[in-house]
Amino acid sequence: MPEETRNHHTGTASIRNPQSAIRNSPTLLVLYTPARSGQFAVVACSADAAHYGIRPGMALAEAKALAAGIDVEYVLHDSKADRQSLERLAEMCLNFSPWVAIEDVDEPASLFLDISGTIWGFDSEEELAQCVADYFPRLGYHVQIAVADTIGAAWALAHAEKSEAGSRKSEVRSETVRRAESSRPAVGVLRTTVCNSSQSAIRNPQSAIHNLHSLDVTALRLPEATVRLLYQFDIRRIGQLLALPRESLPSRFGPEVQLRLDQALGRTPEILTPIQPSEPVEACSPFDPPISDRRWIEASLEELLSRILNQLKPRQLGVQRLHCTLCQTVGSPISIAIGLLQPSASDSHLRELLHLHLERVQTNAEISEIVLHAEVVRPLEFHQEQLYRDPGAERSRYFPALIERLSNRLGNVAVLRPRLLADAQPEHAFHCSPWVVEEKLDSNTAPPVLLPRPVCLHKKPVAIAVMSIVPEGPPLRFEWEERDHVVCHYWGPERIETGWWRGEDIQRDYYWVETTMGRRFWIFRRRQDETWFLHG
Amino acid sequence: MERLTRRQTILDLKERLSRFERETQASRGTTMPTDTALDALLPDGGITWGTLIECFGDDGDGADIFALRIGARMLRTGGAFVVVDARSEFYPPTAAGLGISLEHTVLVRPANSRAVLWALEQALRSRAASVVLAKLGAIHDRAYRRLKLAAESGDCLGLFLRSVEYQAEPSWADVRLVIHPALSPPSALGRRLQIEVLQIRGGPSRSTIEVELTDETNDVRLVPRLARATTPRLRVG
């Protein structure tokens, strides 16, 4: 193949679960995911956690037993967040190549950069690869990089660590990377907070294709079952596969072996779709001289908003998060963040939300510039008109507008969505999260048992003085709000013993009591010290 | 022309007012029966969308659970349930236990009383919420009028829990009820409450009923009255 027509690809293996919260955590990390029969299984773990024997694939309970008494953070694996992080990394890689693609699998962990014709600013491909290798540790990632003529070969070389079993001693690989990969043999590189630029690995690009012969068959991106089948026949190296009669491969091991081999060797083209970098949707308006009249500010904002919506409407996109910056002549700029429950391209609605914020903004100086930036844009949702009036459906149509209006005026934390949790302690039997901020909850918890509970629960149980004749017996009378209440009926006790893992051992006997006046209260006795509290 | 007495004039005016109110309600929106004992008190046999109901009672009196059960009945047609809970005391599992879907429940926790009124007005006016529940303290007459218009505009039921100390204040609520706790006999299936009607627009005023809140069916039903004893009177002498 002539040099000028060759397509070089840099395969970059990124970390498993590249969410920023996980990357920057200093503690030992274990990622887990729901497995069969309601159990959880470890997906990945940090190198330090692997020292305790924790391995991907093992049951979470087993991992917890191995790391008993050690401060380990267990995080639910979020493949969606992984994908989003990888997409962000892909966009960052546009610094090195205008053609960047993400691996086409369900849970991708690799990026492909087409570096054909992009090495003009570098002495060689190695220098470009080294530049990429130096770039990722600054973001907190360890990567493995390979330069090859085909996508398949680049992937194989970048993932070759496990297949070579240490045979390629000449390559640049740090000890940290080795340790990390031992916890995730396929592509995992963890412990990002201690990284430095020397901890990335680069494959030698010159000897890419002929090096494939010595690689393990797992480097061909084959399904696990196929790899097991090949191992049964003691075919462990790609070279062994290549030595077999080509026409016999599909009938013996399935069509994928032949396809992957051909893709790695460049006999069959492989197509990947490059990412489309998202253009920033923003509009700004500088003022000379600066303005201070609120009406002018509002008019400018409306004009900027129209400009943004005019960009989005032809693409059938709507704004989901809008950020407005008012630059003052003196002092720091004023930032306004507007969050929406679902994307909107409604001029009037977005204008109303902006006004709700502006009502509360106090400007200390004149405004020199206004910048409006659509941070998150998403495709608009369209609904078909109903032929017959459905009151329920009609109300749901107005629901997002209500949430957005309330959240943008009162703050996200003041407009909450309650969810039930399967926790015996009444205070922990539900969780509230902001409506406009997506929060992933563990959906594998068992449905809670709904028992008679008061409508209002005191945030903190109120201590009361209770008279009870027998020890650990029911209450007879109690004093609350400077009044004496005589108990006429009681129901209980409902014994709750829980919460020891939260550091607070809860041991309560709850009673529903009805006073002689007919009033009902929910009170409990703390069993540790026999003190009584009114809870609702 | 026959000269009407003062009492007859007042009764006549009351009757005409009641008729006007009923006509206004009929033109305003649809009425939905709650299938509870409250229906017997309401002029149209159910709650008209856009109605404000005040339930007066203190902690432990049962006003909150009574209001929540009425709200749960009205939420059967769909729509959001908005709880304006400035004191962060509302307990969602209880609502879930009454069959209210938390998927459509919005807890609003405003920081001050001004924000409470703003949130209430927005929720009532939104057309997204079917029922809005809130604890309401002292409220200015004009602000209350705004809430009433918002509820009518949004076809929403407003349920306001108020302390008994506010029952003498002027109000724009259509239904004003004082909830008195009643002792439940051991044979009772649930909790008993006495509902004193302060005012029902277009309906009877100053009447009292006794209801039972059954836990098994989440029902609010009238307590059956026992017939008088039929022991024959003994004549002496």
C-alpha cells in the first residue's frame, strides 16, 4: 500500500467507567452492577482494591467480605455516564485529529483517531502518539495507545497487554498501568488521581501488522464463546489462526473470526462513524457604553434568546439548560442557570423563566456584556393532538412547565420528587430529589411495605414525658405542648430495629395512641434509654 | 303587596344567593363525586374543579388525613399532586399508602411565606395539578382572592389545612370545615371524626356530620346512626 494512501489509526483505550466523580475519588473504589437473581457483581475496581483480592466478575458480597474493615467506596456502575464521559473525551481528541470515532459496541471503552495527514506538525507518528499519551494523564486518565494501519490492528495492539502475557518487554508501560490492568484485564486503567505523564503506554507503530501474529486471539474483538472455542483447540495466537486454511475458519469457528482477521489485516474495510462535534449554541451582546436600565437588559436578553432559538429550530432542537452571564463593569459577572425538565424551543416560556430569575438579580454595576449559552440542547419531543379530550393527558402536557417555573423561581432544591425506599426507619423511608436534575437511584430495591403512618412527620422527634405503668409497657398519659394528654386507646408496639450500618442503632417501639379528646399521635419509646418521643 | 318579615327577607336573600352561586359553579367546571361522606354535604353531590376547601384543625385532630383522603379521591382522574410544604413535614409514604402516585407528586418547600403564596398560585393556576395541598397561616384577603381565581383558572382543587385560630377570619374558600376528633369505639373499623360545616357555597351551613376513616378501604363514610330505642313509654298514673 503506498504510504500516502494508508489510513493510520490510533486506538486509545480509555478507562472503564470514566465518570469524573469516580476518577477523582481518593478512596478505594469498586464498581458493581445488578447481576442475576437479585445479586450484585463487581464490574471493575481500582488497583488498590485489587490488592485485597477483589476482581471483576465476583459477587459484591464476596468483595465486601474481602475488604471488611477497609474504607472502600462501592459505586453503582452507570454505563450511560460512561458513554457520556467517553463522548466528551472524544470531543477533546479533536485537538489531534478531525476524525474521531467511538468503538461501536454496547459499552465502548476505546476511541479511534484517523491521523492520516495530521502529523505535519510532528516529526513522526510516535511523537503525535506521545502527545496524545501526555494529554490524557492531565485529564486524569491512563490510556494505552497504538498506531496501526487498520482499526482492528490498532485495537488489538492497544489491548494487547493481557494477550501477550508480558512477552513484549520493550514497550513503554509503567508499573502503575500494569497494576491497574490486573484489576480489569481487558481495558481497565484506574487510580487516576495519582497519574503522571509517564504512565501511559504507546505501541510501536512500525511493526504493527507483523506483531499481530504473536498476539492473543482475544485481541481480535471476538465474542467470549468463540475465544473459549479457540482455546479448546489450543489456538491461542493470531498467528496460529492465520496458519489454518482460510476457507475452513467460518465453518469451524463461525463467520466472525474470518471477519475480524480480515479487518485487522486490512482485507475487509471497517466503517466507524466519526463523532459530530457539537457546536456551541450561544449569543452575546456587548454594550458600549454599558447599560444599567433593567428594561434594556431584558430586551437584550429576549433578542439573544431569539437568536439562539433561531439556530435551534431548523434542527428541531430545544434548550434543556441555559446559562446567562451578565458581565458587570465592576465586580464579578452574574451567572444565571436555567434548567428545564424537557427541551423547549418556546420563546415565551424561556423568556418567562429568564424573567423569573432576573426578578431576583441585584446588579451592583453597569452591564458591559450579556452572554447567553445553551449548555444542553436536545431533540424536541412532539406529541400528536388527541381527537377526544382527555383531562389526564391534558394536565400532563402542562406538567413540565409547572416544574420549570417553580424550580427556576424557588431553586431546584425546593421543588422535589419523592420516591419510596425500602427502609424500616421512618425518616429514611423516602428520598426527595430535585425534579429538574436527573438522579439515578438504585432501582433494585424491594418495594416498601406501606404501614399506617401520619401525614406529617416531625423532622426531629420531639421528646415528651410519658407515664407508663409497667416497664416497656404502653403509654398511659403524656405531656406535650404544655398539655396533658390521657391515652384512651393505643395500637402497638411496632418494633423497629435498624440503622446500625449508618452508625446509629435504631431501636424503637412505635405506638399509635388516641387521647380522651380523640386526637391521635404517633409516639415511640427509644429502647436504649426508655425515653419517649412524639414523631407525628 | 304582602309585607315580608325581616327573617323572611333574609331567608329569601339567602336562597337567591345560593341559586346564583350554584349557577356560577355549574357554568365554571365539571363536578366530580368523591364517593365519600363529604358528597352528601356538597350542593352538586361532589367537588367542582376550581374549589378551595379549608379544613380547620390542630395537630392530631385528623384534618390532615381527612384532607389527604379527599385529595386522593380527586386524583383518580390523573393530574399532578402538589404539596406546598414550607415546614418540610409532609410524609410521602402516607400519601402512597392512600394510592396517590408519587410519580406525579411534587413537593414544594418554599423558604418564606411570600414564596408559599407564589408557589400556591402557580400550582393552582398551572392546569397541571389536580390537587394542591398546603398548610396555610394568616393570609391577606386579596392574596386569598388571587388563590381562588387561580384555582378556577386552573381547574384545580385547593386543600388548605389551617389552625382553628383562623376560622373566624374572612375567607374565599368555597368549603370551610372544622374537623373535630371523635373517640372511636372499640368496634369501629377506623378513625372517627366530626365534621362541622362552617360554610359551603350554595349548600347547607352550620351542620355537623360524623364520619369514619376506614384504613382497609381508605374510605370516608358516614357513621351510621342507631335508631332510637323502641321501648314503649310507661304511663304512670
